[in-house]
Amino acid sequence: MNDYLPLAGIRICDFSAVWAGQSATMYLADMGAECIKVENPGIWNPMTRAASARMDPMMCMAIPPWLGGHPNNNPGPRPWNNSPAFIHVLRNKKSVTVDSRTPEGLELVKQLLRISDITAENLAIGTLEKLGLDDAAIRAIRPDIIILHLPAFGRTGDYIQGRGYGAHMDAVGGSTILRGYRDDAPMTNVQVFAGDFYAGMHGAVAALAALRHRRRTGEGQTIEAAQAEVSSQMFPQAALDAAWNGREHVSLGNRSLEGFVPNGVFPARGEDAWIAISCRSDAEWAALTRHMGNPAWATSPELATAAGRAAVEDMLEERIAEWTATQDQQQLFRELQAAGVTAGPVLSAGDVTEDEHLAATGVWKTLPATDDYPETPFSVPPYHFSKSNVGIRTTPALFAQHNDYFYRELLGLSEEEIARHRELGNIAEAFTPEAIMA
């Protein structure tokens, strides 16, 4: 493995927001693209850098930990630089500030587009068009540029003006109906947002295909990857079964789509301790039965096959739960694995960072402290390339961190021009107090 990065030399003008767009450009930045995130100091785009531009410890305690879990529940004066939910998608990127609402700021954006290979956005429909940056205008600036759109519900059709976050796209795509507990309504499991990262990966792969096409032909491409459409692909079996066979699927809870029985999450001893167990074969069921001490209820010949166990799955889950509730989670996990039973502990976010098995995969990389967060372990990309070291090369981009690089080195502006742009509000170190909500 060497220092070669497959996208070295590729530059991205990044207008993306929240998770879907930002994760798409994150994947490309992981592979070596220079991703320049354009941030407007006068506009607060909610859920892109923190829950709010004005956070305090009380607010941190009132919202979910994944959103409000700032270091020591203290967001400090710059919560946009240490929000746990968003800072991870800013790795390997550069942050610059430009107020594109002004003629001077818009000209700066055009200069960046002129030297970029890709531009990416998942803003509300019409946002860039209002600035005069529709696809035709962008392509007039850079004819071979790749334009990546990740709209919520597409750029045409009845939902064109629909706005939303991952929960809304997942609902339209159908995944909230198919996940969650069997006896719960779909609205009880909307805070998963899997569609964001799914859409981001699809967008990144589409951009890679477009780069390959451009290398062969010299032509740029315009890509539209609607997040709701991508989200619907998380459950292809349900869509195909409904279309071909007329069968409607419902949530299976923790049960197995492949027919493994038992397959679920069971309580362990102690407060909020759980263990996942899956018997993926009759041999695994036999091993589980032996480890439980061959109780009479488990030794019936009918239970020797998956079909027999499926017929009484409710009873099996109740009996297994009664037994696991008396067992230590970690000890039972190790014993079951040693016995040949597929099992694993259900870990909280805090437990995950201390799990020895996960750590052994090299998933964590400790990054140095900044003025806004302490020395912190960050998760590296969950994929490895055989010929290049794809990983975290730079810490998550702090707001406005790369203004000097952008204005002085990349655009080559004079000190007088830089002073003027600072006066105009293009160059800033923080969001303005009067920043409006996008």
C-alpha cells in the first residue's frame, strides 16, 4: 500500500447540506478529491453543522445525544465546530466562506466552479437557480464539469417542491413501514435516517462513473439521484414481491428474512443489557439447546427443523428471553460464539468506542484536539482499497478554516482584494449574529 489516492487532482465545489449530500462528497474526499465546502456566513442551514447556531448546555441536554452530545455537553461559542452528528462528514474537506447572495460573492463561486471537476448539491429545488447557477450556467463556466444533484424527491414530478430530512425520504421510500418492531406504527421508528448515507454512497458512485466517462470521452455529465428513490432500494425484496406477486410486506421486527429461527434480540442480566442471537442452521439450534442445558421445552423433535421452530416462534422467543435474562451479556456472548452459535452483544454508542473486537479492525483513528473539541477517536472509512491508503488524512474542517488557502493560494487575490472581501462579509470566521435560517 502506498500514498496513491485514486481521486488525487480532482476538485469538488461542494454546496451540499445535512447528511446525504455531505456524505457523498465525504466519500469522494476520502478517495483523495479536494473537496471545498462553500459555506455562507449569513445563512444558517439547519442540521448541517449543528442543531442551532446558538447552543447552550441546557439545549444540549434537551435534544437527543447524537445531536446534542457536544463535548461535556458544552457546545462553546462555536457549536458548528463540534456537533457529533455532523462533524464526522467534514473529514478530509476544506471549508471556505462566501456570501453568494452578493455579486462579488457569486463571482468568487464562479471562479471556484471554473477550476472544479465536480459540483454537488442537495439544497431545496431552485436554490442555485435563484443565484443564476442553473445547470446550463454552470456548464457555461466549466463545460466538462460533473453536476451531482441529490434532491429529496427528484427535480421533476408532483413532489418537486417537497423538502425534508432523511425521515421524510425513508417514509416515502417505504422503509419506515418495513423496519421497527412488529407491533409498532411506522411513525415510532423515524429517527434512523439510513437513507441519507445510502443516498450519499449512491451519489458518490455515480460521480465516479461520470469521472470515468469523462476520462474516456471528455464529456461532463449531470446526475440526479433522488434520495426518496434511493431510499426505496433498501428493501428491494419487498418492492419486487409486491410488484410481481401482489404480496404486501410488513415489519419483521428482529426476525429473519432468510428464515433463521430463532433470530432476535434478547434481554441479558442488568439494566438495558441485550444480546442478539441467530440460529442460522439446525446445528446452531442444537448447540444453543445444549448450552441452555437441554430444557424440556427445547428438546421436542418438532424443533429440530427451522420450519418446526417457525411454527412456535413466539413461544421460543419468550423461553429464550427468560433464560438470557439471567445471563451476563458479555460472558454469554463469548460462550455462545465458542459453542458455534451466532451471537453478539447489543452495544450503546459509548460501549462501541470501547469494544475490543471493533477496535481490532482498526476502525478508530485518534485525531488531535482543536480549540473546539478535545483529542477524539474518529471512525475511519469502513472500506479498504488494496492499492491506496484511503482514510482520514485531515481533521474535520472547522468553519472557515481554509479561507487563507482559498483566497490567497487558490484564487491568488491581493491583500487589498482580501480586505475588501472581508469587509463585504465573504471572508468570515463565524456565522453572523443575524444569520437567517435557510
